[in-house]
Amino acid sequence: MSSVPLSRQDNVTSYSLAVPEYLIHGTIKDETRYRHYSSFFVIALSKNRLQLTLNRKMELIPGEKVKIKIYGMLLSSEVAQYEQGATKLDLLIEFVGRLRWQISNTLLQHTYATPKMLVDLGLSCKKIKSYLDYSFATTEDEYREVLMLRRKTYSAVNKMEYDRPLEQLKYFFDNYSDILIVRHRSNIIGSATIIYGNGKDKPFEVQQQLMNEGGASLEYNDSMIEVAALCVLKDYRKTDVMHGIFENLCYEMMKHKKDYIIASSDVFLAKTYKMIGFRDTGKTFIQPKYKDLHMHVLIVNKNAALKAIHIDFFRWWPIWGPIVKYMKKESIVTIGGWGRAKLYAREFAYKLMKALFF
């Protein structure tokens, strides 16, 4: 059974998300029987509230305190609504600790609930990249979905009109690029284009835009690839989706024996790029396809990933550490003995500090 979209209750602030049967289950203590817990499964949840189907009828009254066990955690809750002899029960419960992200993880994997939906319900939904699928567009239908995603995401932040014809969302570099797509289940929720320019008849977008303005130029370098047309649906942005995208970009850079990734960004997104190792080149241009947006040209060296150059210690491991270990395992990169020692030392130090202070 698939998830039902959020529906509004009480006309103002309460939202309810239907949950597929048997997806989330647990037990509730039956005080009328000695040391007995009856089983239940969750059929819907709203902020600080669970709707359950009981496996057996119980004797309960609204306002009564009950204990439930869910995901191995014993929690106290309050009966919000129950009719004697019924199998449906509403509980008031505070989503705290690991319950917040365990429910989120389950719903992300098995429903189409977005991170924003789950956060609005009081759950935690920041680390989701491992539940997403990363691949490249290979069909016309997928390419059309990418064009629709570009229009939806850019119009949502007023970079273009919402009804711009899809033909105008095709960019000159698409024909000689790989288009990375990110899926949540079957829905494309993010995309980034990896441009393999040659400096001549296949220019990088940054190179072409600087040439069009007749100002500072970008000297072509065969060790570069460019990331362009990066877009993520609004409901997924306050998560680590961007980290997942750049892990894949890093992998492609190393696989193709490149040393640099260049990108262009507005001043706001540039902050995110810089946090993961990109540096400002000082070059800028006006992007006509985004209502003449002022863009900054950025660049990152592969050593940001391999050697934590220009990146904060606590940001390096969760962004670059796992992909570097994977590339080492797959022989995409070669790391010497001293490099391996530093890699594992960074992993150990990060996990230790996180356990002690977070």
C-alpha cells in the first residue's frame, strides 16, 4: 500500500499522514493483564499523535496514561481518543530522540512522504542521501522529467517564470554531458549536469558565458569537468541531498581522471559550495537564463576530497570520507600508507567527537 498525501485537519494546523499497514508496529501494555503487551500497527500519524489499529480490544479511557513499545523504545503516552470495544486508538506522544529519525527513515523508504512533510509532523529528516537512488538520464522521458524539474525548482525561487516552455529549458551543453538524476522511489527530486567540455566546439557553460560578456575568460583545462543546472526540489533542500550529489560528482571526477570541478552559483548557494571545499575564482558573469542573475565562478580540487584541503574537519568526513573509502576499495583512487592512516584517523576522530559532544 502506498502513502496517502497529507490532508488538513481542524482547518488550520493539524496534518495527518496515512501509513501503509504493518509498516510501523509495536506493542501497548495491557494493564488489565499481568505483564502483557498487545500488538498494534500505526495507520496514521500527525504532530505528536499516532493513530493505531489494535490487535485486540482494550479497556481504555481518554486521558489515561499508557506505555507503548516501538522500535525497541518504551514510551509513555496518553489516550487521546478511544471508543470502548473498538480497535482504533489515538495516542498523544512526543516524538523524541531516535524515534524522530527512525520513523522518518521508515517512511522515506516505503512511502512518498517528503522530508518537509515529515519535519512538519515533528520528525527529524536531515540525513536522507542513503535512501535515494543516483543514476544518469538515458531516455527521452527521463530528460523531459529533468526539464520539468528545472522549471519547477527555478520558478519556485523566482529565477524564471513557472510556465516557461520546456524547449527553453534545454541547454546547449546537454548533448555532450551526463545528466545525474536523483530519485526518491520513482520520483526525480534532484538533478545535476556534468559537462565534459573540450574548450572548442564543446565549451563549458562558464567558459561560454564569460566569452559572451567579453570580459575575464576561463582558460580551458583538460583536467576539468563542470557541474551545471543543479536543482533539488524545495521539499528536499534542508537535507544532505546536496552531499549525495557531490559524492557522485566526486566519483565521476576521479573515474574520468580529472582534477577539478568548476561551477557557477549565486551568492547564496555559493556558501554551500564553499563549505564542501569549493573556492571562489574571482570571476563573475550575468546569467540570462535565470533573469540576469549575478553568478560567481567556483572551483574545487580533488584534494578537497582526498586530503581535506580547504574544508572544515567536521564537515569533511560526512561529505567526502565514505566516498573516498569506496573509491579506494574500487581502485578508482590510490592512497598510500600515510594517506590511509590519515583517512582512518579522521574517521575515528570524527565519530569519537560526535559521540562525545553531539
